[in-house]
Amino acid sequence: MAMANVSFIGLGVMGYPMAGHLRKKGGHEVTVYNRTHAKAERWVEEFGGKAAKTPAEAAQGADFVFSCVGNDDDLRSVTTGPDGAFGAVKSGAIFIDNTTASAEVARELSGIAKERGFGFLDAPVSGGQAGAENGALTVMVGGDKATFDKAKPVIDAYAKMVGLMGEVGAGQLTKMVNQICIAGLVQGLAEGIHFGMKAGLDIPAVIDVISKGAAGSWQMENRFKTMVAGQYEHGFAVDWMRKDLSIILEEARRNKTSLPVAALVDQFYAEVQSMGGNRWDTSSLLARLER
């Protein structure tokens, strides 16, 4: 991949290391923007490149503009808001959004991008903070194939898997499927561990055996020890999961899908929040059962 001019908007727990991989592994020229400017300056100290004062300034002259922010409103603010990136993206460039947002906002922004003569991809990621730090994220992309083919070699810098899932919005819808699968799975794991503890079983011994069979999962392998220890500082926060589930349940109302387990687990996470677990990771469903 030839070196490109890249900008990255949003240096949160995911964006900060992702932008780092674009610079270090991708070897690209990177300009960063973050709402808290001090964080952008810290990033530049660590990786080189430049820090911009506004999203528009960051996007100027870039071949590829990435964003990874909180939600639909944050995304609109950094793209089409005052000093938003969309006012400065050059014709023929590609805007790649890594935010987990609604399919609706992806389609809306894609329409504006098309009018202004640049490409747009919705490209939410999975793999959590560890995946971002190790450059091993799974990226689910919505957009047209020509735009995807141009952007993929750049995205590869922070990913282990990059897939084109369909038209714009399909990336976000695939991320919703991902979160639906995880929600039920984590609850199942929490209930299994809870039951095993109450039954007086040796949980590590139980997991050692069942993880090799049909019950095995990434969550089981990576989270059972911290769950048993009551440690919930490992990755994706409950607040973020609830944001994702609200997007999912909204989309389900629109496309008339029945999601009884996802809706129930969303309520369980609301209870975890009321226990003060807003920043706990998603495996904290066990804490709700243990209280």
C-alpha cells in the first residue's frame, strides 16, 4: 500500500490505538482531531503526525478520513456540524466511519458525501479495546465495492478481518447482529457460572471441560476468570452496550423483528447501571445475579 494522507477524528479508547496503527503499521501521514485537544497533542507526541483544531482542518487534503466517535449525534456534529469534516473533504477522497451508529445515519451521510463528490463507508468494528491495541479488529463495512477496494488496504492496518457486507448501512446492521449474538451469550455464561457456584462446583475445572465442547466461546475463554473474581474493568462498558442495544431495538421495531432475549438483556444491563456499573464491562451481568 502506497503512503496516503490520512486523518482520524476521535481518539477514544478505540480511535487512539487505531490511528496509531495507521501511522506505525500503515506508514501513512496522519492528522488527528479530538474534542479534548490535549489528547490529540499527546497522540502526536507518541506517534508523530499533526493535531488539528477542528474536524474540518483535520480532513483538509486527506485521501482517507476516519471517524470513531460516540453515537449518531456526535457523528453528525463532526461531519456536518459547524467546522465539520464534510465541509473540507476533497473530491474523490473516502470517508470511513468506525463509529457504532444507526444504519439510518450511515445512509444520510452517504447521501451528502455523494452530492459532494467523495466516497463514504460505514465500517463499525468489533474486538474491543484489546483488538484496537493489537491491530486485530473485525471491520464490517457497508458501501460500494469500488470504494471498499480502495479503502481496504488502509483499513488493514488496524484489522485482522475486513468484510464488505453490502450497501451503505449494511456494516452497521452486521454490527447489530454481532451485538445481538453477544448479549444472549454473555447472559448465558453469567447464568451458567452463577448456577455452578451455587451448586458448589469448581468453576475453573468446569470451564476447562465445557469450553472444549459446544458451549465454548470467546467470552468464556477470555472472561470467566475475571467474572468469577468479580473484576469488571476489562473492555466494553455497559453504557456503550446499552447504546448499541437501543439502536438495535429501534431498528427491530422498524424491520419488525422479534428480539425477546436482546430486549430482556437490555433490561438486565439497566439494572447493572442502577447498581453503579455504568463503566463495568459487559460480563458484569454476573454481578446482577450475585447481589
